[in-house]
Amino acid sequence: MLGVVTPLILIDVDGPLNPWAANPKPANYRPFDIKVGWWRKLRIHLDPDHGWKYPAVARYAYERPLVWFDDDFGLHAARRERFVHKRRHLTTALVHVDPGTGIGAQHLDAARKAFSGNP
């Protein structure tokens, strides 16, 4: 059927972009310390040449409605804001998931609510 757009649901998983189990870490990967909760820090290793994830998701999602579950939307606030601004005409829900609890009913409710008003 023409004109039907398939919405996307993206779920972040650690490992593909952050080779946390590699010893030694691959060349060009740099350590970054991120805050987890109010007292704990987590060291991750990322390759700056990957561009981080907002541009890749923007290319992949293109003009499709999107709900994205992730635990680190705060890592690059300026990039996140540009991403959301460029997609302001589309359903774009960035749903924060606490890595200590995982996805729960409230997260799925947020996805349903976002897609119910799908432009």
C-alpha cells in the first residue's frame, strides 16, 4: 500500500559501540566516564570516528516515526537537541531507560502514547 510508513523502535544495547569486554581496547577507542545515577561513574570506550549515534540514527530513521529506548541521552545534549529539532515534524520519542531496572511497563506506555498521535 502506498503512503504507509513503518515506524521504528530502536533499543540501545552495550557492546557494539562500546567494546567493554575487549582487552586491550581496540585502536582509536578513547575512554569516557559517564555518570550513572547520582554517585556512580561508568567508563566506556568509544571510537570518535563513528560519529556517535545521533547522525547514524537520523540517516537510518529518515522520515519514519521513531521511539528510541536508551540509557544515555544525556551524554551529548547538544547533538540530542539538534536531532530532535530536525525531526520536530515527526513522531520522535526518546525514552530514557534506567540501566538498573531495564524497560518496564511505563516505557512501553510511552511508546504507545507516542505512536498513537503518529503524523
